[in-house]
Amino acid sequence: MLHPSYTDLMKVVNSEIEEGEEPVVSSRYSIVMATSKRARQIIAGDEAFVENYQGKKPLSVAVEELNQGKIKILNEEENGGYE
């Protein structure tokens, strides 16, 4: 089981949205795509944005980065990915 849950991650990603705006993500697919893209970057040698990541799998690190707000998922219009 994924901790935090997809629901929790979606709340974190959508937390900066003002009332009336469309959510950044509305499905698990967006979460999966963003974290897998970030995990591939970590595998390729990018530095992690969270502490104590040694010994953790790249996907776990990517999920933790998203949960802590260290990376953000962007709308397709903004950049087609995350920052």
C-alpha cells in the first residue's frame, strides 16, 4: 500500500488552488505519471529534494518529494509536467 495515499497526495497537489479554480489533478494517473517521471530523473542522477533519502527506492523518494511540496505538478498549459 502506498503511504501517503493517492487521496492524500491529490489534496497536497491541489492545496494551493483558489476557490472556483479547476484542480491541478483529478485522478491517480496524474500522480503516477509525475512521480514516475521524477523517479526516472533520480535514477539518472538528479539530486533528491528531501533529506534522508539514502537507501530508499527512487519512487519512494519522488512520492515523499510530492507529499512535502518539494515538487509540484503543473497544468499542461504551464509546462506539461512538474517543477
